[in-house]
Amino acid sequence: MSIEDPLVLGEKSFDSRFILGSGKYSLDLVEAAVEHAGAQIITLALRRANSETDSILAHIPEGVTLLPNTSGARTAEEAVRIARLARELGCGDFVKIEIMRDSKYLLPDNYETIKATEVLANEGFIVLPYMYPDLNVARDLVNAGAAAVMPLGAPIGSNKGLATKDFIQILIDEIDYDSVADFLVPLLVEKLKKEDKTGLFGSMLSGNSAMASNMARSLLKKMPQEKKDELVVQLLTKNREKLLETGRNAAAKNGIRLHT
């Protein structure tokens, strides 16, 4: 994949879209697998990072982003607890939410996943929820603060390939992460900082951009449409020159000459 088309999750950008699993081979092979696969993200179960004998963390090359999952969680509360433990162990802010109450087919529990996503996103986690491909659920996850959704491709262990292709295509066609909310978030964060009388709140938001972004999104979700429209007007007015410059550059890149 070209670096001109990066994968962006939260505020991190990746040159590779390949996410490497780590559950099916020995720890001795992890470093070689990362190197030869060119992976920049690796998933891991918390139990392998919390081993008293040999932690997987010691085998992952520096600079690789860790994506701990909440494997074993049956409720939102359990998933949140596992994610917090992973952060305490030094796994960072990324987390893949896996909540399965169904022990036969191992299908993700979408309802509990939405609840866990909202809690963790508000705590500054970069949340990637594993979910059954349902358009309404995907929209709810986006509104809850998910950085991306990870839809089920086929029942785990079925070796059926991409069995849910048509449903995943619906998500690709309909879910828009680059919505107006993304443009409103910086404005809303700035507004929150200015309205902070003590300075402590503004300082906290300045030091944790993920928390600020998730807090802004949460407020935006509850805001009446009329208020959202006012913010759009403010943002466009404030960033008029920047937006015009972006438009000029895009036009020039595509061979279009603008008369101003």
C-alpha cells in the first residue's frame, strides 16, 4: 500500500493495513512474523501480556502498535475492565472490543459492544469494536466513539472465507467517518477550553487529544440540530481562507484552473 493512502486510527497513521494476530504461534516467532509481514499493528490477548513467565510484550519490536483484545469478556463491564488492565500493563490506548456470550458460534454481542465502546472512548481509548455486520449497529458504534468497526467476516473457525461480504459492503457504502462531526470536533474542543474558568479542565484536554475529541463527540451527539448548524457556520467562517486554499490546491493537482 502506498504511504499516500495511509490507514488513520485515532491520531495515528499507518502505512500498512495488515493487522497481525499473535494467538496461533509461539512467542519465539512473533518478532520474525512482524518483521517479514511488514505489520505495524499486532493484536494480543491480555493473558499473554500478563504472563509471569514470558510476556509477549518482550517479543514485539519497538514501534509496533499493540492492539489488545478483550477476549473472554461476556459483558460490557468485563470488556471495560480488561481494556483498563491492558492500559495499565503498558499496552497503550488501542483496544479491540470482543464480547461474546454465545459460546457455541462465538458471535459478537453487538448491544454490549456498543456500551463498552462508549465508556472506553470517553476514557481516551482508540476503540476498534468487533461486531456482527449490521448497519444500525455500525452507526451506533460510530456515534459511541469507535475509531473504526471490525465486522465479522464468517463464524470463527468455519473456514468459510468472507461469508458476510454483502453485509460488509453495505457498511462500506453507508458509514461515513469523514462526516461533519469530524470538522466540528476541533471547534468544540476549543470552545470547551475557553469556557473553563479554572484552567485545569483546559489543561487536561490539551494534554489528552483523544479524550478531548471523544468528549466533544459525546457533546455533539446530544446537541440539537439547530446548535450544530450554528457551529458549522462558525467553523466555515473561521477557517474560510484555509478551506479556500485546500480547494485551490486540490484543483491545481487535478489540472483545474480557478479564476479568483
